[in-house]
Amino acid sequence: EEIIRKFKGRRDRLLDIARDLYLVVSKKVDVVGTDKKDYFEVVRLNNEETVVRLYDPNKEDKRHELIYERTFKSSETKEIILYGLGGEDEFELAGQVEEGILIRCVGGQDEDTFIDHSIVSGLSKKTRFYDSKKENHLERGTEAADKTTNRREFNIYNRRALHYEYNYAMPIPVLGFQPDDGFFAGLTLQFIRYGFQRSPYAQSHTVSGRYAFATSGYKFEYNGEYIYALGKFDFLLDGRFHGPLFTINFFGLGNETGTPTEAQNEFDYNRVRQQLYGLYPGLRLRFKRNSFVSFQLLAESTKTEPTDGRFVALTDEVNPEVFDNQYFAGGELKYNLTSTDHPQLPTRGVNFNLSGGYRLNLQETDRDHVYFSTDL
């Protein structure tokens, strides 16, 4: 009886479940042609409705045989992707509306024709043409955006492509201990957004925060990636907000500094409490063989505390102006090569970094330095 009751309950809810599933899969719809010549016709009927038709043309009539027809509603569907695959395909759009669905036309192989007579109000282009830069005919009108490129991944159909994945957010709690700041707890949130022909995702946003109980120190960080934001370049944006933490050790100036005595409690005597605010925008160019080159600008503000009883407050080597707010600007160029069997827990492979940068003190512009670093 219990099994029968559950089956009846599922049966009674089947229509609602099917309707919910329909709304999910209708947000983004693919219309896939054939490897022969196809004719795609899109008509923006009104603000709510857009009809898509796919024909098998012949020499006399491009509307010879109707293969597919569907009327989409703007309230249900946000994006339609038309794939021509092989053959000399033709895409034609018409209709003038105030609001409309985003239409992506992907030509694929062979020479294709794109014609757009449609008009949708607003600044955003609601028609976009994708194909190789050569041997295609485009009539863009005022609505279509030319997205032609010789990058093959933009011009092919892959039903398992990453842009079919659903966006997600993942929280990661953090709990640990370090000698400098004692026990700490925190939370990292990662937001992943997928987009058309973006790999491994369209956007990544990581926000993290930590609090150290022994020193009441805290830090917040943000790392953002926008894939192919400027042509072939990814846009990077990092931010840091570190409250006072014992994050560095200072033993003095030069290479002949002494080590702390046992009475000075190992390295506690030399620990420095420092806060940091930083913003780091930049660009990244990725290569096919698991490597990239990036350049990031930096704008930083730091403040060092003269902690009572610590070496940094007692030594005569430190200029008192060091304890004022310090402002810096500069940039860093970085090359990375990663070839490992697992991104999080690698057991074999290579991870090589080479970076160089320039940093300028904005208050005393005669104080600057160049640095290089590498690790393998």
C-alpha cells in the first residue's frame, strides 16, 4: 500500500514536474541543421513570440521542405542557437520588436550566408553571427553582431560543450592553525558562470574571508576571471583586504642579521603586524598547451604596526616613516606552464612559474624596485 500511495502521488504530480522541466530546458534551445544545405528562417513576430523554421531547400525554392518549426516565447526562452553544421547554409532573420530573444547563428563548415533584417530596441545586439572570417557572406543590418573568428571551437557544434552546464555556487569552510596567528576560521565562496563557447567557464568569482582568533586579524580576498572578455584576452580582477596580521618576519637589514635568542621566544620577536589593501586588474592570454602569459597592474596601500616589545619597534634600523601609510603602484608580467595529472591533487607533471614586476612608492617616487621570481 505504501508503494502504491507513492506511485499515485508521483503520477498526480507528473504534469507539474513536466512543466517545471520544460521551463528549465526551454531557457536555452539548440536548433541543429544537417550536413547538407539548410535554410534557417527566424521571424520576430512581437515582443513575446519568435518563430524559427528550418527548411531543406532545392535549386528552385529555399523553402522547399519544412523540417522544423517552433514558436518561442520570450518569457520562457532567453537564447536560441542555430547550428548549420556542413553545407552552404543560409540564415535569415526579420521582424521589428521592442524586446526579443538572443539568436546565435553558427555557420559551421563550408561557405554560409547570414542576412539580418530584424530590429530589437535597446543597446544590446540580439543577433550574433559565428563562422570563420573567410568565404562567408554577411548582411548584418543594424541588429547583428559580427562574431566571426578563425578559432575553431567557436564554429562547431558540440552537444557536450561546457556552456550547457548549469551555473553554480560552492561554499568551502576553512579551519586551521598557523604559528603566526594561531587558530583561524573562514569561508570561501566560488561562483562559476558558464557562457557560449567559453572554456572552462565564462566567469569565475571567488570570495574568501578568514579570521585569526589569537591576533584578531582578518583578511578578505576576491579573484575574478572573465574568459575572452577582450577578444583573445581574459580579464582578471583581484582584490585584497588584509587586516593587521603577523604575516611577515623582519630580522633587520642586510645579509648579516642575527637570529633571535631563546628568551625572545623563537621567531615571535621578529614578527611584524601589517595590514594591506590592494587592487590588481589585468589581462591574460592563454595558449593551447596549458600555458598562459598575464600582465596585472597593482595599486596597494600598506600600514605596518610598531608592536611593543617586537624587534621592528625597538631597532634603530627602521625609519619611523615606515609606520605611516604607504602607497604603491606597479605591474607584474607572469608566465605559467601547467601540465599535471590533477589540478588539485597532482601526483606527476610540471608546474612552472616565471614572473617579473615593478613597484613604485607613490609618496617617494625615487624609491622603486624591479623584481624577478621563479618556481618549479
